[in-house]
Amino acid sequence: MFPGGMEVGDEELAALERVIRSRNLFRYYGVGDGPQEVSAFEEELAAFMGSAHALCVNAGSSALICGLIGAGVGRGDEVIVPAYTWNATANAVLATGALPVLADVDDSLTIDPEDVERKLTPRTRALLSVHMRGNAANMRPLVDLASERGLALVEDVCQAAGASFEGRRLGTFGDVGAFSLQFNKIITTGEGGAMITDRRDVYETAIEVHDCAGPVRFGGQPPSFPGWNFRASELTGAVARVQLTRLDGLLERMRANHARLAAAVEQLPGLILRRSNDVAGDAGVALIAYAETAALAADAADALRAEGVPAVQMYSPDVVDMHFYPFWRPVLDALTAAGMPAPECPRTLDLVGRAVHVDVPPQLDERDVEEYELALRKVALGVLV
């Protein structure tokens, strides 16, 4: 599903033309005065999300690495991450020299705060919550736990840009919020990412991490951190600015479609909706419901596809999908090399194995939604009872 990607049009083309005609494709220098698209996007994103600082980078993974290192994570540390997330989340922890410690998710399919507390050790440096498939993690206990234990709190908002919890945009609860602009995400530049924070020290370290000459470019002293080159180009910044203006409209349409489909599922036997930690704030990108068993989830997904609905059983041990920790070979190898036991997150595997996933694009029209509702009803009554 490509919510923002399907909306790309004349506005993005005009923004790209503006950069091309300026000949200034690199954000820091070029031919004369450039349009400074990346800087403008950073200012607009910070204002939109309600944060003090934003840094545009080349990928969501880069945003996570910048944020983790900026928040003080490094070699010898542990970071608690959910066992269900795209593998880039745990890989970003490895990139800092730290080790990811996997915690179960609960029936919201976001990290379980109770299991987070069970996984704490003296080496825990940070908690990394992931707002999966548009649903906010339960931020209140995570914020409290991080505060009580003196831990950094990093939010992976890559799949939930613009969504909120208790009326506040995701990415602003912790020390850092990381976003992806990859093509599958709600808004997109094809590839790209961004980090937001209220902490000046985190922002300044992230500048060093994302650019080996970053502090010099920003008018400061020579860098103290051996940074990478995670910079975003002016082309990325130009498209990102247009896509950001589309975000609230995309969310409004997805939420409306999701509300219709969720109301229909609530009346059906054999399916239990994924729990939302904030119904009003959910991005609405996916309808996820649990069948009684994994076998029934597989049958239901097959039947929905036969009806023309793009549905999947979220997890099967026979289908490689990098959202699920059994397939994270580099992570598992790193834990073994460190003498740590193989992670066991049985509740996660049970939930995702029983989960039926249906994308909810903003481009669905009234007839599409009606046909989805009919297909869900046929499958529930014909397959699940």
C-alpha cells in the first residue's frame, strides 16, 4: 500500500523542477543561492509535529541510528525493542554497537510495557517503542518507566506518521522520534527519513552522526564523532515538503475507511479486532483482526483474497518476512555471540500467527468499502463459524 505514493502528481513535479532549475541538488552548496528545500522541510516538520528540532536524512534506519546515538546509546548497552517490527529497528541498535533485547507485543501489536519491565537489566540504556501499522504504542507507562529508571525513550514512527496518542503527535513523547519516507510509508519521497527531538544535545549529536562534516556545515567546530553520510538531497526535501501538506488529508480518509470496516468486523463472529491504544489517534492504515487459530487466519486470508480483498495472514513460520524476529539472523547471531540466550517471545508469535491483515488505502471509494464489508461478512460466516 502506497498512501502518499499514489497521490504523487503535479505539485511534486513542480517542486522537483524548482530544484532542478536551481541546479542546487546538494543541501549545503551549489550554483548560487539554492531553494534550501531540506532546511525548509525540517522547519515545517518540526512545526507540524510539535517538536523543537528536526533533521532530514536519507532513510528511516538512519533516523533511528542518529536518534539512538544522540540519546546516548553505544557499545555495551542494551535497548529493549519489540519482537514484531521491521528488522531495521533492531538493526539500528546493532549499528550503534548496542544489543537489542526483544520484548513481546500485546494485543495492540505494540510493545508490551509489562514485558519491557521484565526485560530490564543493569545494561539497559534505552526503550524503543514502535507504533506498528499506524497504532500508537501505549506511551504512558513507557514514559513513566523511562523516567523512573533514567532511560532514553526512542519512538519508531515509521509506520504511523501523523498519528497521535492522547491528542499528541507520535514521536514527541520520548527523547527522539524517527520517521521513514520510504515508498510504502504514509508520506513518501521514495527513500528518506527524518528525526525529531526537543533535546538540543540529541540534535547536535545527530548532526555529527548523519554527516561526517556536519558541525562544520552548521557553523560549529570540527566533529568529535566519526559520522556517516546519511544526508538528504534537495530533491528529497522538495518532495517531502509537498507530501507533508498531504498528510492530514491522507489520515482523515484512512481513518474514515478504517472506522467503517472496524464497525463491520465488530458485528461478525470469529474475528476480534486488534486493540487500539487510541482509537481517535490511530492512523487507520490497516484493519487487523485475530482469528481463533493460525490455521483459521490462513483460511480467512485466502478466502478474502478470493473475494478480491488484499488480505494476508500476518505471520507464518514458512514465509520469510523481516517483520518477525525468527528471521532476524544478524540480530540472533549478535545475541549468541554475546552469550545471551535465544529470544523467546511466544505471545508475539501467537498473536501475529492468528492475525488477518487488510490494508486500508486512502484511495478506497464508497463502493470499495462496501465490497470489503461484504467480503468480510462472507468469509466470517463461511469460513470462521
